[in-house]
Amino acid sequence: MEPSAIIAAVLSVVNISRLIVHLFQRQMQINRARRQRNLREDMNSERGTDLSQSTGPRPVDIMVAMGHVHPVERRFWARETSTDWWDRIVLQVWDESQWLRNFRMRKGTFLELCELLSPALKRQDTRMRAALTIQKRVAIALWKLATPDSYRSVANQFGVGKSTVRVAVMQVAHAIVDLLLSKVVTLGDVQVIIDGSSAMGFPNCGGAIDGTHIPILGPDHQGSQYINRKGYFSMVLQALVDHKGRFTNINVGWPGKVHDARVFKNSGLFRRLHEGVYFLDRKISVGDVEMPIVILGDPAYPLMPWLMKPYTGALDTEKELFNYRLSKCRMVVQCAFGRLKGRWRSLITRSDLSQTNVPIVIAACCVLHNLCESKGETFMAGWEVEANRLAADYAQLDTRAIRRSQRDVLRIREALKASFQSEQGNQ
């Protein structure tokens, strides 16, 4: 390199260094002057030009000084408009129907939920930024769970970053599971459930059980285990529901390839039912047979003294009547799954969450389902239509019969069959 070229390069570096030093000094003067201003309007005018509140020149300022880019006026119209939408429109203007359509619950229920979650969601402001309010984080999570919208779409809606939406969803989901799962998804008053099931036609019944598949993206490891018999990746949600379709016990996380019977037999619910500690020891007499409190399942489940399932194969009139009475009472679990997915439509399309996070979100949605049901939140007819449209590509699996059970179990079912036929003849 020619000496003149070397000298020119050195001078260029020196000049750039001087510019950078000048920018640092200028920035320090601006910051010092800003701290001395006390009037709110002066502070507001500064925020429009320097949201980062940094103590040095930004990289773009250095690029402008070096002549690599042209200075432009920075604008944040989308961010400001979105924030204004939440603070001034949703919180202050929306009526109950708008809250219900978009957040699946009325404003009063939403505020109550925020209060319940506040111990786990409290955040402190930092020097760099103000923490999102609990209400806004819960709203972001509910919006994402209730819609098939992308993270970017939700982020634009609320005026936050895409990563903020991801974090908010998991923060709220964890808070719901940690604080509310054991309180909201619980057995409750067994006698009320029995009376409700009896009114639907089945005596001494403590609920109905079934499983449903939640679509997920293919995991990086052991992906084949998550491909169900319909050919898509899924995770199994097993649920026991009461006569009103509220979840009283859930088990989530098993790969979609696993059969419902295996999920059930490996669950804590099966163990407690088998040991006779889940329900009170309340038996009734059906003919000359003693019958404990039972739950109802489809043919995929094992026939047990405490679990009734339909007859399969050739059916006579008595068996058809038994199946009808059982099916009528067991429909509540299918209705519960339909309402769960109708409200929280993110459970219908493939979740891109990790294998460890998907069960947390599913469990949180089950808690929210129970909360909405117990508060009498309206389930809009259009939700089920939209849910069915979205679920068209993810058909649920057909059930199948498994092994016959022991003799005393068959006697209970036979006694019930005879009882139902006798009642039918007396009407």
C-alpha cells in the first residue's frame, strides 16, 4: 500500500474516532439535561426519540456518522396504536359480549382470574422498561389460547414483541396450573354428581371418562411414538367429568400412539379407583347384586366393578337399552371435550410448543374450561362450528373393545341391564 494511502486510512480512522467520542459526549450531555427536567411534558417529548434510555450512542447513530446510512425520523405508530387499543378500547369501551367473544369470559371473570393469578405473575419495573401488567399478560395468553392466530398476529394486536407473547402464554399457563389446578379440577360433592347422573338415567355413577387427541408438531426425539392411528402427531388428554361436563380428573402427556386403555391403567386415577379410595364407599343393591360407585367409559376401557362400558357384538333389546342409558349419561364427556376445544381453539391446531410445555398449556385450558363452566359463561354456537372446521384435518380415533373382565363385573352389568328392562316395562 502506498504511504499516502496509509496516511489517508489513518486519518479516516482518527476522524471516525473523534466522531464517536463526540457522540458519546453529546449523549452524556443530553442524559444529564434530561435528568434535570422535572416537567412531565418535557419527559414525554424525550421518550418519542429515545425509547431505550441507553447511556451511549446507538449503533444506527454511529452508522449515520460514518455516512453508511441516512438519518430518518423514527416512528412507532403501530406500537402506539396497539397499546392504545388495549388500554383505552378493550379495558374501557368493550361491552360484555365483546369480552366473551374474544377472551371467552366476561370482564368480571377475567378480572377475578387476574386476581387469583397475581401471586405468581407479579413483576417489578426495571430501569430499562416497565413490566407488562398482570391484566395485559393474562389477556395476551387468553387471546392466543382462544384463537388459531400466530404469535406475530397476537403481538401486533397487543403492541408487544413476538417473544413476549410466547413468554406471556407460558407464564400464565404455569401460574394457572400451579395455583388453580388442584382447586378447580377436583371431584367436588360426589352425592351431587350421583344425583345428577341418576337424573340422566344411570344410578350410582360418579362420572364419565374418555380420551381425546391434541395435535402437536412432530417431536425431535421418538417422534413415531406420537403418531396416532389417524396418522398425525398428537398428545393424549384423558379426563373424568361430572354430570355437568366439568373436569374432575385429568391426565395429559402420553404420546398419541398409546391406547386409551394403557393411558388409563397407568394413571393415578386407575390406581385410586382400584384401591377403592377415590370415591366414598357407597354401594347400592341392583337386584341381588351390590354395586359400588361406578364411572362410565366406551368400549376402549376395561370392564371393572367400578367401570361400566357398553355391550359389543350382537345386541338384543335389553343390551340395546343398557347401552342407550350408558351412552346418554356418558355423552357429557364428549360434550366437555367439544366445549374445551371450542373455547380454546389453540388445542385444535398443531401446537409448536415443546413436549414439556404442551401438557402445561392443555392442563391450563382444562382449568379455564372449569372456571368458565362454573361461572356460567355462555358458550356461543359459532365456536363449535369454527372448532369443527379447524378440527376437520384431525379426526379423533375410533374406539375398540378389549378383553373380557371377571365374572363379578359381568354380574353387575347384567343386573343393571335387567333393572333397566324392568323399569322400561313398568312405564
